[in-house]
Amino acid sequence: MRYDFDRIVDRRGTSSYKWDMLEEIFGSDDLLPMWVADMDFRSPPALIEALTERAKHGVFGYTARNDGFYQSFIDWVKVRHDWDIKRKWIIASPGVVPSIAIAVQAFTKPGEKVLLQTPVYYPFFDVIKNNNRELAVNELRYSNGRYEMDFDSLEKEIDDKTKLLILCSPHNPVGRVWTKDELKTLGEICLRKGVIVLSDEIHSDIVYSGSKHTPFAKISEELSEISITCMAPSKTFNIAGLETSLTIVPNSKLRKVFENRLYDQLFMRLGNIFGINATEMAYRHGKEWLDELLEYLERNRDYAVKYINENIPGIKPVKPEGTYLLWLDFRGLGMNDNEIRNLLLHRAKVALGHGPIFGKGGEGFQRLNFACPRTLLEKGLAKIEKAMRELRDG
């Protein structure tokens, strides 16, 4: 391989949220962090070189997004996902979660409902609650190690107060890459019920062999008209700290409302100069790097699943079709969530994502990030195995 994903990059002392906030968040700084969803790999060399050259210019004033920024994204989505996006549909913003918050504010009123399919990425809950909207829950069905949408429950859950559904596609934390038929069925329910679908597709580029990501808005013209799609280079190229995302809104009326909230009320018209540069460089020159990354991540995924199945009885991994997140079922241990958390933090010394924060259906689960050099993954799994063995042996 051309790129060295085995290289250990010391991230401590860089204000890394993942590595430098352990004491504040978990109460101890001697943990191996495998929780927050960013990667421990260096970004593509072409991206690093472009940012280095831009930094040498030395002037960092207000910066507009030029045609190259938008065209690089349009070209990327066409090649990667066979979706033709028009330039006028794209709205740039500081991040996917801020875009979701803007959509909640723009398309719902206090007291109205926003629907989530749980267990799901936990900031969604705060976006709803902190904007005084009501949470509606459609829990995913989990059977034989696989998650599916519960469409009967979904249709029953939607009432006159339900205005927006936040779709996580690919799904974080359960790792499903929804099929076109699944998305079409969901979309037809929302179309019939008058619900807007906000599709968080931030992980759309992290999909493994045997699966294919389908943009929700690509399925049909009718569904595109009720869609708001959030994408970003942040997960794909490990540049979350540059806070740049792109929101695609084909419906001109919805787009006008969204733009008014973002640009005219919140005054977020300009962007981060390095985020703008990095986005264009990544989409133009990051294909080869990403292809090799996906091979590495898939091998990490397969190693982790095999290791857990063979060496850590009582824990069942849910093999992800996409994302670099492994959803682990601890329920076979007969422990409550606090006991599981204490086992991992105090005995294994590993920080994972705590299942209950992902909402209904997250009880008894933990989320592990395997986007790291293999040696770190091996170390983390060995620490969990050792802690489990000590627990069994008393």
C-alpha cells in the first residue's frame, strides 16, 4: 500500500477531543480512547501539502467559497454515488450537526415533533431538546445480529405534530447501510404523512464491500422534494476540526427557508479558510487515499469481529456494513450499564461510547471506534479480553 495507516501518530497535547479530554469526560487520563468518531490517521498528503502552502501566504482574511470548492464536491458525489447535484442545491455550513440544528429550527416549531430511529447518534437528542421540540422515537429492530427499520411502528408513530424525521444513513452506531428499497419505503411513508426527511449522510463514503450507499434524495424526484441531505469531507478524510459541510436541498422553497435561517438570521455566510481549501483538495485528490483507507478499515473490522467472537465470550459484535464504528452487544454478560461502564473504564482502561446515550435500544451496548492503527486496535481488544478473564476468574 502507498499510504502508511500503521503509523502511530501521537495526538496527545494537540487539544484532541478524543485524547486530551479523557480526564474531563471519563475521570481518568490513562485510558485508551476508542470512543469519539474521528480517525487516528493522518489526512491525505495532497490535502496536507495544500494547507501548508496556503499557510505560507500568511494572510487569512474573510474567505469566500469559489466555484472550485463546489465543483469538486459535485464531481465527487457523481463519481462516488452516481448522483447528479445541481450547484444551486448546495448550501455550505460549519458542520452536519449545526445544519441539522438549523433544519430543526427552520422546519419545526416549539412543541412539534422530530422523529429519530434509535439507537442513534446522541447529539441528535440535544438538537431536538435544546430547541424545545418534542422527541418521537421509532426504535430499530434488532434480530440475529442485524438491525432493520420497523416500518409499521414508524407509520404509527407519525402524527399531525410530526414534521421532521432525521435519518442516519449509513447508520451510526449500528453500522447499517440502508438499501434502496428500505429508503424508498421510509420515504413513501414520510411523503404520505407530510414529513420532511433530513438525511445525515456524513458516513456515505465509508462503506465496505458488499454494500452500496444510496443517497436518499436520489431515489425519486418526489422524495428529493421532501429531502435535506447533509454530507461532509470530515469523516471521509479525517478533517472534522476544519468544520466544513455541505447541505443539499433540491426543493427551492425548503432551500430558501434553510438559507434564510443560516445566512440572514445566523450570519454564517463565509467559511473557514482551511476548511474550504481542504475540502476542495480532498475531493479532487483523495480518491486513491480513500480506497486504500477502506481496505485497511475493512481488515480492521474483520479482525475485531473475529477476535471478539473467538476470545471474548459474552460480547457479540454487530458487523458494520459502513462507518468505522463497531456496535457491541454486552447483554449476554448479565451486567447492567453502570457495571459494563465500570468494567471498561476501571478494569480494562478503555474508553468506548456508552450505549444508553444513543437512546432507546442502546441499553447493554457499547460503541468501539476501529479507525486506528492495527496495533492500537489489538491493544484495546486485548485489554477488554484481559478484563473479562479477570472478572470470570474472580
